[in-house]
Amino acid sequence: MEAAVLTLRAAFHMRPPPPCPPRRTIPLCSRPPAIKLKSPPRAVAKKNAEEEFGAADGEHDGLPKEFYDEEWQARQREKTKEWHAYRQKEEEEENRKTNEYREIGMRLKGYPEEEVRKVRKLVSSFIQSAEEVEEKIEEAAERGELTELVLMVIWNRLDIARRDDEKDVIRSLDLLYRRIETEILKRESTPAMRLLNDLLNLHDGFDDEGWLKKCRKCMIDTFPREDPFSMLVPAGYDMENHHGRIGLPPEDDDVLLRVDFVREVDSLLQEVRAEQENIQSLLGFDPETVAARLKQQEKKKTIHQVEALLELAMSLKW
């Protein structure tokens, strides 16, 4: 019995040891621990962002390098703001022009449509008549077709041409407007102003002495004699024999006395001189300034001619 126990103990001690359980391998972290980071956090974030962009299966392939440049993007944003501001400015300018054109179109709303249509046809005939425009204007004036509405239609066309910067059209319409305005004023003016206009038109632009002689002859033919005998005794009456024909005074209201002509011309000169004092001299050599300066010189020349006519009328002798 004791021998069997010993045999069992010996067998127990001689049994090979049980196998050890397999060791589990712990995978090492691919990234170094946070303690061993040598680069600053901002650089790491930038590096990770580049890796993410690069690992996005070519999503951002083909983009320029400036796409990643913050300064370039800031410049692009500034350009975008400037472009939007430019577009807004253009839209405001377009709206302003549209409102101005609408305002021009509304000027004639207070007139009958049929009358406006006839006036527009008349103005178109003036524009198309070219060299015969003077005859067309005089014929229309005799028919009584030159009214304020004609001037307003021409002014609307002139206003549109100025906004479109059509210089040739502006020049032609301006001359047409002034010519029709002169014709209307001539028809509506007093006999003194009509005579003044006729006397100014006698000047050829060169011979002042010859022009004054023509004006003196015209004044003598127009003004009635103002000597005492002609005022008391009509022309052709014989004072010694008390014989002659006594005619009735003319019934025409257009009889112009020299004193009335002098008074109206002097009043006109005073108004024009007052306007000239407020006009400032223009400087510059651009086309518009030169044209305005020439107009001022022409106006001053006309004023000097009117002054010469006034002096001639005041010293007129038969």
C-alpha cells in the first residue's frame, strides 16, 4: 500500500507541467504618445488637414495652389465686393436714366394726343427738309402752327439726345429750336422788336459803316416825321394858300414812333446788361467750353450792335 502511494507521487512529480496560456500581443499605437510631440499643435492641425485633403480620393485634384492661400482668398473676396458694388452702381445709373426718360415722356401728358401727334409730324418734317427748313418754318408760322407745344416736342428730343451724348443731333436740334423760337417771338413781339430784328439781320458781318447807312434809311422809312410842321400840318398841305389834301391818320396799329423804339430798345439793353454782369468768364479748351465762349462773344457783339442802333435812332434826323 505504501509502495503504491509512492509510485503515484513519483508519477505526479514526473508529469510535464501544463502548457502556459498563449500571450496576447498588444498592438502598439501608430501615433507617438502626446508627450513626445515635438511640433506645435497648429502645425499638426495643418498637417492633418493636408492629409485629409490628400486622402479624399482625389476630390480636390486640379485646384490651383492659390486655393489654399488665405491671402489670395482674401483678395478674391475683396474683388467680389468691388464687383458687386460696381454692379449696384450700374443698376442705379440705369434706373436713374429710366426715370429720366419716363419723366421726359410725361411732359406731354397734359396735351391732347391728336395735337401732339400732329406736332410731332411737323417737327419731323422740319428735320427732314434739310436746306428747305427756313421755308417750312415760315409757312408753318403763317398757318399759325408754331406754338409752345412745338418747342416742347423739340426740347424733349434735344433732352434725350443730350442724355445719349449724340453731339450732331444736339447741334441740329438746338439750331432748330432757336430758329423756331425766334420766329414765334417775331410773330408775338412788338413792332419795335420786329424792327430791331430786321435791322440786325441787315448786317453782313463785315461792313459796319455800310450797315449803319442801311439802318438809317430803314428808320427814316419806318418812323413818321417828328418835326413840328409835320405834326401840325400834314405833308402836301400848302400853308400860304391853305390848299392841300388832309388825309386821315392811318388806322394801322403797327405804326411805330421813334420814341417808342428808343424806349423799348433801351429797356432791353438794361435787362441784357444785368444778365451779362452775372455771367462768369469760362476757362478751358475743351470743345464745350470753347463753344460756350464763342456764344458769349457773339452775344457781346450783338449787344454792341444794338447799342449802335439805339444811338443812331436817338440822333436820327430827317
